[in-house]
Amino acid sequence: MTKRADERHIDNMVRRRSHFEDLEVSELFCPSCRAARPVRKHLLLVLPTGHKYEYRCAACGTPVGGKDDNDAREYREILLRT
Ligand SMILES: [Zn+2]
């Protein structure tokens, strides 16, 4: 019965993760190109409270937006690895 609980837990994590990825931005308006451009997501910082990202235009590299998340898991994993 513990196995069944584990499986349900993993299933929930997978579902939450794919929902999170649906929110990812793929295009933003770039003021330099004066058009909507595909963006590249750059990880700026890994903070104890989550990640700090910056979106940059894939064509010219102009920062067009940013995003923070509250996912502190990676920070804890880094601490555990070192
Ligand atoms: Zn651009």
C-alpha cells in the first residue's frame, strides 16, 4: 500500500510540472525589432526562494521580460550536492 501512495505522489508531481510548462512564454514583443519575437529564457539567479529568469529576444538579445518562480527545490538540491 505504500507503493500505491508513492505512485500517486509522482503522478501529482508530473501533472503539476506539465501544467507549469504550459505557462511558459514562447513569444514576446521586442521593442528593438518592433515585432513579436521568439524569446530565450536565461536563468539569472538561483535564490533560496526560487529562480529568477530573464527573457531575451532570440533575434537581437534585447531583454523583453522577466519571471520569478517560487521553486526552491533546485536551490536545496544544489546545497545537498555540495
Ligand atoms: Zn529583438
